[in-house]
Amino acid sequence: MRKFEKISEKEFEKVLKDKCSYSDIELPRRSTKHSAGYDFFSPFAFELEPGEIIKVPSGIKADMNGDEYLAILVRSSMGFKYNVRLCNQTGIIDSDYYNNPDNEGHIFIALQNEGDKVYKVEKGDKYAQGIFQKYLLTDDDEADGERNGGLGSTNK
């Protein structure tokens, strides 16, 4: 099973309450039946100045099968038209990030404006996309660790 969910109202209160209302969070969805990516919609308006970085709390978490991950990417038009990119190039959301004890698996998307003009996003605009993918393991894989937190928690 794979699906998107809103974060809980408790997590919303910690991160987003000053930026939007809970009802402003839209679940990602595909625009066409052959689209690979699920578009993420901004729950609030923001502007990104040239050279600026912003970490956008999406209000979304993703549940997926254990042998899958969610790749977060910019939308093509953002790179071509505005030279806006993800700070980490591609975000990888592991299946065990969902409902972690630190932030429930809340997906944050860090954008950087490498262009020469302001990049404006209105509430409800598409600003990133997510693509579910399966992954393979090596025959001698011995990973047995358990996630015990949110972003960066597996960096030991």
C-alpha cells in the first residue's frame, strides 16, 4: 500500500500554524493519467529571492511498502524557467520515515533559487513532485538498524 496523508493537527501546530490553516494542506496528486510524479501543492505563499534557500514544510507524510522510497524532485519548469532547484538535488524519503517519533514523517522540501529573479509561489501552486520507486538490495546486505527519529537520524 502507498498513500499520502496530512500530518496530524498536533504536528501542524508545531510547524505550520503561523503560515496557513490545516485545511490549506492538499494531498499530492498526479495531473494526468500518465504522469509519474505526484505534484505537491504549497499550503502557503512564499517568495524566494535569488541566492536564497527556503525549507518548505509540506504538511504531508507518505506511507509506502518496505521496499520502496519516495523521490522528491523539482518540477521541470522550475529548473528551466527559474533555475530553482532542490538543495539536496533529489530528496529520498525512506519507507521507515513514515510516522517516526520526531516529526511523524513530515516531508520538508528545501528549495534554492540559483536564478537572477524572484521565484514566487502562491498558496495552492505546485512546487515539487514525488515519485514512488522500488529499490533492490545486494545479495550480501546485512542492514538491521531501526530508524529512531526524523530527518538525518540514520547518520551515525
